[in-house]
Amino acid sequence: MDKFDIEDRAASVAGQAEAAVGALADDVKSQVEGLATQATATAERYGQARDQVREAAATVATSVEQQPLIALLAVGLICAAVGFLLGRR
């Protein structure tokens, strides 16, 4: 867990708490604000995950560009393994 993940989770919990307090007090404004805080924290987590996937894809692309024969060999082995497993049915 990094600093941003902890902050997002804390914001999400705070949003849940605020929404629960608003529900108990029948205060629609507090409920909506709590849900908005929770949604913002969740969106930030998805944004971070998206960034990590993009970084991983860039790393793979760089590796393939630098060593295309090894990448082809790896893909060939994966395809052979999948074909072998599907052929056993």
C-alpha cells in the first residue's frame, strides 16, 4: 500500500460514515455529500489502477521492441500450451 491508496481508502471510509450519519439523521445533504466523497475516492483508485496498467503496457511494448524474437517465442509457447490444453477436451 502506498500513501495515495491509504488516503483514498480513508476518504472512502469517511464518505461512508458521512452517508451513514446523514441516513440516520434523515439529512439528505449529508447523505449526498458522503456518497460524493466515497465516489471520488473510488474514482481516484480506478485512475491509479489505469495508470499502472498503462505503465505495464508501456514496459511490455518496450521489451517487445528491444527483443522481438523472445517475444515471438513466448507467444508461440503460450499458444502451443493453450492449443494442447484445448485439444485434450
